[in-house]
Amino acid sequence: MTLKTFTGYLVLNYKNGEIAVKKRKPKTLPHEIPVEIMIKVELPEQQIFQLKGDITIPQTKVQEMVLNEITEDDKEE
């Protein structure tokens, strides 16, 4: 398991009851109270899947794609 630590500030506005989260120490108004927080979270290990494969494009299909691209370029000019 991986341990991650999140730090920041809760800003409590006692005038209107709002709560905000800030990453850095905020500049506050007189009716706001900054509360420093630190939350430690254990994250489980995650498997990373890797897909592999081969793609084969027939020569005739490649030629057709090139011709289509050239034709579209000619139309744009």
C-alpha cells in the first residue's frame, strides 16, 4: 500500500456557514477562520495492464488510403 499525505486549509466562514478548501495558506477576511489540515490516505496498489498486438494492413489498402489523401489535398487547393 502507498501512503499519501494531503495538506491544506479549511476556511470556515462563520458569517454564512460556508466551508472552502485551499491548498496554500489563504488570506482571510475577519469572519473567516483558517484551519490547517493534514489527511493521510492509504492507497491500495493498482495493477497496470498492458495490451500488445500487431496490426497488418494490406498493401492495396495502404495505396487506397494514400490515393484518398492525395485526392482530398487536391480538392482543398
